[in-house]
Amino acid sequence: MNKFKELLFQDNTGKYIVGQPPNVMVYVMLFAVIGGMIAGEEWRQWFDLMFFGAAFTWSYLEIRFGESMFRRILGCLVLVGIFVGNML
């Protein structure tokens, strides 16, 4: 179990990464969600596109440059989730 915890939450220097402040893309996603809820029908498509772009960019950056394996797995799950969500 300890090896599993080390694999998921340690970075390449051996430090445990438990939390970190969100980056700009998370704020853009939050803005797009709130804007989509209060916007009229003609603007909702733009906010959906903004959310998709920000979520795709965030997940790519986490997969490619994530500090820990947990962050990389989270990026993969978000990437799969946004594509499956758009197919439904």
C-alpha cells in the first residue's frame, strides 16, 4: 500500500504532492460554467465552447506535465469525460 501511495502522490523529486493552487484554465472553466448558467440561449454555445477548450487544455497539460501520477490520471479522466459528455 505504501508503494501505491508513493507512485500516485510523489513527484520526481520524492516530495508528496497533496494539493496545489488551481491554474488559469480552472478559472476559465468556472467562468464558462457560471456564464453558461446565466447567459441566454444565443451565448450558451460560446460558453460551452470556452469550457471545452479550457478543459481540453487543462487535461492535456496535466497529462503531459502533471506533478504526480494522480494528477496525470485525473487529466485522463477529464479528457475522456469531456469527449463522452459531448457525444451524449
